[in-house]
Amino acid sequence: MFAIISDIHSNLEALTTVLADIEKRGIKTIYCLGDVLGYAANPIECLDLVIDKTEICLMGNHDYAALYEPTNFNQGAESAAYWARKVLEQETDHEKSDKRWRYLGQQKMRWTLETKLKNVKATLDFVHASPRRPINEYVFPDDVYTTTGKMNALFERVKHICFVGHTHLPGVFLEDPDFYTPDELGGKYPIIPDEKAIINVG
């Protein structure tokens, strides 16, 4: 069993609450889909927790922005990226600073896990944004109605199950195409051997 977290955006209160819930459920393995940084007030504390608690963390567009440069950001998001970078650069402990920057620099854009989920053999892809553009492409629920060509192109890059974040809108995209909210699914999605799905964890 594993947990997936995403889009922390330097929100320490939210992160510690989620980590406590994961621990309460007895889950030991945590994967992060990126965007540890951005917006809120605690980039260092959140980054240190992610380094300590997760098995892998992928690169999100806000992590990329702090490490390199913001791309297609609005003014607020761009300012937050530069501020997060400034906070990280102000660390006086060189060992801690090097560890954080090295961790950010080594983040992958995509990660694949071959496993079994309730006796179903599954290929799980993990990205921050989309299977086509892993760091910064938005996939919205309305896309299943308004841009079916886009959805077809995305599913061409999905072997079985692809976990994404980025939009902060949880739900399951199916190849039909269709989209189901967590409420519509009763909070659960059964992994089906031959059914492709893009699952947004929120």
C-alpha cells in the first residue's frame, strides 16, 4: 500500500495534517508528484519533510521555477517562485543548503512502477502535470468534452494508469473520454486490467 501526495505549495499545516493521516492509516510508502514549493510560507520546512518522508518526488512546475526560471506564470506565482528561491538561498548551513538544491536538481519528470494492486498487475506512471508534458500541461475535467483530440493524445502515452496533480482537481479520466469526481466514484476507483485511466490526486 502506498500514498500519493502532490501540490504542497509550501503549505506546512496542510502537509503535516496529511502526513499524520497517512501515518494513522499505517501507510509507510509515500510518493510525491511535485510542486513542493510555491505560494505559501514554509518552503524549507515542506521540502525537508518531503525529503525525509517520501520515496520519490517528481518535479513540478513550481519546483522547476524556483530551481531555474518561471515559465508562463502569472505575477503572483512568479513572485512566489522567486521568493521561495530567495528563502532557500538564505540558508547558512551549507550542508543543508546543498542537500536541498541537489534534491531539487535530481527530481525526475516521470517515474514508472510495475506492481500488483489487489492481485491486478498494473503499470503505474507518475507525473506532475500530464503524460504528454509532465511538468506543466493542464488536464481539466472539461477537456473530455471540449478537446477530445487532446485527451486521445494523452491516452496514447498512458500504458495503464497515470497519476497526475497540477490542477488541484481530483478525479479519474477514462479513455472514452470521460471524467468522474471522487464523489461520483464513492471515493474509490477499482484498477481494471485493460482499462486506461489518468487519476488526478488533487
